[in-house]
Amino acid sequence: MRLKKVGVQWDGIHQLLLHDEIIEEHLPETWLFNRESFHWMWGRYPELVLKPTGERDGAGQIKLRRVDQHRAEIQVDMKGFRMPTGELFPRLQRMTKKAKTPYLLQQAVPRAELLGLPFEVRVLVYRVEPKRAEWRVLGMLAKVMGEGEGVDPKKFKGDCLSLTEALRDSNVNHLDLKRTTETFATLSIRSAERLGQTFPRHRMLGFDFAIDPSGWVWLLEAYPKPSLPSFMEQLRKKDYSQYREVEKMVRKHG
């Protein structure tokens, strides 16, 4: 079976991450969407995600779930509907046909939850000088996604929290806070070292992660041009002590 495998939503650099044996373990299985890849992935996982390349924060995503042997559920923008499994691929073809960029088909990663809401983790890394300097973690934040039972979605959806607060109050089993935080940092720096070969003049990179209820960390997306002002504003509101540290580094190194 000839399938083209990709790692994250970042065209042109996914092979760099996939060829790293440590990073590869933290990448959800992902393929370019076509008939072959759909049947391969549908037979392996009960839930999948279709996502357009180049989009951020879940824009344009289509979620798929196997209800039973004969029925599937499609969810788009929080609205879901069911249909016979045999009609699923033609329907997805029609839904993605007019897209400007190719779609990726990815193993759905179960997110850990905070107050019934799934959350992700964003990490920014930087280096003082292009090409030569070592990568360092600039900051980390948790971002609440979706809606949860008994929780006001207007209050929490898209809201950011300090990573420590989110992990401490989450449903992650047997959480080792220090070790988990170090895993986010280690994977971010290791990924930046790989990607820095492709973007030698970049001084800053961003990464989105998920952590599942068992505590395993997944690398979801990578950004060559993360928004520092937006990230700093969220830090200022949610983790002021980290904000002060980041502010000092930004002022010192520019």
C-alpha cells in the first residue's frame, strides 16, 4: 500500500520530525487524506480528525467517530450527524473537494480535561541568534477547548490558563507535574533543533501539544511564526510571574 505519511500540519518539515525516534513516538498517526488512507485509518482507530493543512486552532476540522459496525458520526463546528459507514468516504470527498489546501487524516487523540473541558498546551521557544544559539523555552500556557457538561462555554472556551494550574486540576491519572512539564519543554526544544535546519533564520517557533488522561504527551502542530504579542497578553492575564520572566528575556534579547 503506497501512502504518503505526514507528521504535523506543517508542510515541508514533517519528515524532519518523523525521522527523530523520540519525537515520532509523540506524533499522532497522520496521512494525507485519500481513499487508501481513509480505509487504512478507519480500520485502525474508532475516532479520526480531518484537518486542512495550514490552518490553526481547529479551523475547518471534521471529526469522525465509529458508532458501530454500520454507522458513523461526522461532527463539524460542534454539530454532528450520523450516516451509514459505506457512505462516509464519498461524503467526506464532497466536503473537502473545494478546499484550497489538502486535508490530513489524523488519529484522534483523547484530551485530558479540566472541569469537563479538554485542553491543549502551547509552547513557544526561542534562540538569541539565528543558526548558532541554543533553543530555550520562552513560555507555556494551557488552552481550554470545546464545551463541557455543567460548564458555561462562554466563560471557558478558548480561555488560557497557567500550565501548572491546568495540569494540577486536570483528570490526568497519577500526574507527575515536574516530569510532565519537562516533557513539554524537552519535546519543544528537540523539535526546534530539527526544524531549525529548515528555518535557519527563525529565532522563535511555536508548538501545540495535547496530554491524554494517561499522561502521555502528543505533539499536534508546529508554527514557524507564532504570535508573541498574543502569547504575552495571555501570560500577563493568567500567569503573571511567568510573564515577568518572559518580558525580561524579550527585553534583553529583542
